[in-house]
Amino acid sequence: MANPFGFEDYFPSMMERLGAEGFMRELCNGFCMLMDVSIGLITYESLKRNTMNLGLNDLRDDELICMLAEGDLDGDGALNQMEFCILMFRLSPGLMDGSKKYMDDLGLIDIQP
């Protein structure tokens, strides 16, 4: 039986266990695993090659293209590190629910009363 959970379903528990900084480090590590090292971006080719290396052979080409398109905020056809991290947050509703707290933990927002 296939696992009904995607990797992003585990993000809230990872955030809880690792803390905001540790979780962001892990996201950065994930980006580095998927990127084309010659240009520092995740491209279709690097995503396809590295997902196969990670045993994720069941992802179809159209799914890979959609993943890139969904996260590609600047329209260059690839993901930089910031776009990748934003996409990972968007894919995990549990992280989105707690995003203000996580951003606070990382010191990215300063709420004044």
C-alpha cells in the first residue's frame, strides 16, 4: 500500500523537533541536493536527475514541470534557494498555519504593539 503522506506532511513535526533555524538549514540542504551545481539553481534537468537518484522515479515529467512552474516566482524557468523555500512552505498547510510563529522564531518579522 502506498504511503498517503507526502514529504511536506512531515514539515510541521520537523519544525517542532529542529526549531526554525534547524528546519531552514534542512530546507537549504534539500535545495543543494536538487540544484544544478554549475549554476546554483534547480532546473528541470537537475530536478529530474536528482529525484531519480533519490529513488523518486515515479514522478512524471509533467509533475516535475508543474513543480518548477509553481515555485518559479521570477519566471526564469528554474528555482533559486528562496523560491524553493517559499514553495516548500506553501506546500505544507501545517507550516502555513504556523508561519507567523516560525518567521518570528527566525527573527524575520518584528511585530510592534
